[in-house]
Amino acid sequence: MTIYSLPEDCFYEIFKHVKDDTTLLYNCLFANRFLCRIIIPFLYQNPFSVVNGLRQYYCLTRTYLSCLDDEERNHLKKHFIKFPQGSNSLFDYAKYLEEIPNLTIAAECWLIYLNYSSEEKIYINYNEYNKQLDKEKKLILQEILFHLFLRKIKNCKMLNIQANLFDKNVFNIKFFKEIISHNSSITSLRLIISEEEINDSNEELFLKFISLLTKKCFDIEELEVTTFYFYYNSILQGLIEILIQNQKNFKSVSLSYPNDRSLNDIIKIIEMKRHTLTTIHIDNSYNFINQNVFKAIANCEKVEKLEFINVKGLGLLKTREIFCNSTFELKEFINLYDRLTPFFHIRLIRKFGHSLNRLSLYKVTQLTIRQISELCLNLKILQIVCKDINLSAYQYFRNMKIQQLIIYSEEHLLSNYYSNIFKSIAENLPDSLTTFTIYIKDPNSIFLSENNCISFDNLEMFLNHYKVGLYTLNCNFNLRIENIEQILDHVKKRKNLRYLGIRSPPGYLWFNNDRVRVKQLLNEIREYDIEINTIKNHFSL
């Protein structure tokens, strides 16, 4: 049967069901023009989400800059910003977007790669090169990319708005009205506002744009607001309240770097949508959070996910007591980078342990791990930050029914001194476990050395002592060639492993002249039907 025996609609439906499998899509992409024309729109619905490396950001930005119209090109020319010359792109890539991301890194990578050709130097000196960039050019490039995406997008699901991009030389209210009329079905809205970067002119246009959203968009389910440098605007806060009040099924609110005034205002939002809210996220609060915020959260009816990251006030006795009378069934709880919350953890585990499916905690104690094993009987995913835990605490893992375990260590755990920790973890993994990830703190240097790689003995200790049938093993730490050889030997013995995650090195720097040998070893691992995934070099619970 030839490939054309099925109508195009059938192929569209087939690829729609595997649109998140980018490897499969790329494998089919070059089969012929027919499939290419069907697959490209899926690959470019949200391409920034799968970028893994600075070079990829540069290449993707180049692709979009080839889609600019004459007005956008002339604006870049006027400010001496280079863009791809020559014929237009094969596809109108920008029109396939469903999510407009934060464009900061895209602009940075484009400008840096224009100035520096050495891949190695870019990875080593990225932060320094970024500081040297012309800030005005960087901002203008972001504005033009934002203009391109808004002009082309027809089915926007997630809109990321940076308030400092609203330049009246690029945008106007008529343009915004037309855009929103075509994209009124936005479901996720992200606002990024910095008092240091915003001025009266772009703030005015930004507020008019938000005002349009309040009148035209009624399907928003998620709102994320990030504010820097104590930014607060009562008009914006009022618009946000109206926006949320107008949504039919508002489910999620997220605040990053909130100040005291914005936190007080969020109480109204939480109380207003306490019947529909399922997710609440707060991170990096400047001061202790008002107890009334926690009371408003505790009074919600359908909250399933709570995230508190670097939040002050959770460890207070009053806060611990607030959640005792909550009626919601919590499924996910994430609490990171708060050193005063071990007793809060225990209270929450006792209250919500029966309903929790996912739990992420910072610096757990032996008592916390024991309570998790005894009370969280429906837990599927456990993520913990370990430091100074007694070896005997790991025995409680064995009694859990979890399917995924992620352990992050703030200590390097690289020398043979820590071999007993690897052995204890391996011996106590629960029988139900299918996915295990261990993340070891990033080294200060991006080059491999004896001091920032896992030792041969430590890795061997873990690989030889775990007995459970893992399908996925994620090694989120620095690997040398001998470590990859160890993993290959292990794969030959353990036939059940199907997925291997390894930390993504910065370009090709880590293996220097041994890249050919590394590639050969990874291909040998793949021959055992194992899919190798690269893990972005950062920690995120």
C-alpha cells in the first residue's frame, strides 16, 4: 500500500496523537514532501519548549527571523541588527505557534552568535558575553519577534507577555484589537513586569492590552505573574482582578517575586475563585507571607496542587494550624528552599498523606521520610533534597509504593567517601519503582576533572546493588568515558532498562578529543533498545 492510499486528514489525525514525540516526527519529516507538509505544523506549535542548548536557540531564532515582513526587517535595519538575507523560508513557521514564550534567551543567543563564532567560547563565556550585549538592540529584537508572533499566530493557547516590549514605535492599540479578535481562546497567560525596565510609555500600552484581554478572553485557566524590583501598579492589579473574575473556569494562579501589596491583593483573587482553583504557586517572596493568604488558600474547595518555593512564613506555628481544617484533597505538594518547614512537612503529611500522588520536599529529616512511608500510601512520585541524612533513613524507601524517585544532593557525592550512600540508596529502592533519578549538584567548572565527576567506585556501587526492575534510569551528574563504559556493561546485564537519561554537557566540551569514542558507546547502548535522553543541566522539582 502506497503512502497516498490514505487521505491527508487521516495522516493529520495520526500525527496529532504523537505530536509530542519529536524524535518520531523528525524521523518521518524527510520521508517526502507530503509528510513534511503535515508534520511541520506540529513541530512548530511549541518549538521553544524542546530546545536544549544555546545553538538550538540560535538556529530556531534564525528560522523565525526569515519569516519577517518588510516593515519588521526595516525596523531591524534601522537599528543595525542583522537578520538572515536571501529568499523567504519554505514554510510560514510563525503561524503554527500555539505558545508565545519568553523571548529573552532567543534574542541573547542570536546576538551573541553573530559576534562570536567559537562554540566553545560561547558556552564558557556566555554570561560575560551577555553582559556586553547592547541592551537596546536586545530589547528591539525581542519586540520584533513578539510582533512577528502576534501578527502570525491564529490559535494562541499560551501567551507570554513582557511589559517592557510594548514600544509605541512597533505596536499600537489597533494592532492589538485585531490580534485578540483572532486569539480569544487563550487558556494560559504569563505576565513579566520589572519596574527597572518599564517606562510610562510602554506601561500605558501594556495596560491597554491587558484591558482588551479582560473584555475579549473568557477561557483563561492559568495566570502567572512575575514582578521584579517591588513593582506594583494598582491599575494593573484591578485589571487582573477583573480578568480573573470574567473567566469561566479559572484553575491556576502563580506569583513569582511578589511584594506585600500584591500578596494582599491575591487574597481577593483566591477567595473569588475558591470554588474552581486547583493549583496555587508562590515563589521567592520578599517578606513573610501574610497569614491571611494561607487562610484564603485553606478555604479553597478543589485545590489539588500547592507549590511554595523559597517562601517565608510556612514554618510558623500559626501557618501549620491553618491547614488542619481544609476540606480539599491535595494531590501534589511542592515545598523547596525553605529551611524552617520540617514541622510544616509533618503536619501536611499527616493531613493530606492519604491523597498525595506527588511530593517534593527540601532537606527532609529521617522522621519525615518515615512518615511518608507510613502515611502516603497512594504516593507515585517522590522528589527530595538530601543533606546530612542518616544512612538508616534510606531503609524507609523500601516500604513505599512509589513509581518514581528523584533524589537531589546539594553535596557533590563524588568522592569514594560517599560510597555507602550510593549503596544504601540502591539496596532500599522499593519494588514498585520504575523510574529513578539522582541529581548531583553542578560543579563550578564546565570541564570534566577528577573533582567534579562521579567516581568509578560510587557508580559501580549503585549499579551493582540495586535489584528492582527499573525501566528508566536518569544519571543527572557529570560522566566521564569510563562511567559510560560502566553503564554499557550494566545495560548488557540488565535487560529491563528501556530509557537512559544523561546530563546534557555544554556543547561538546566535556569529552574533548574523546567525542568519537563517546558517540560509539552511546550507539552501543542504543543497540539494546534503549532510548537515550539528554537532561538539561539544571534542577527543577
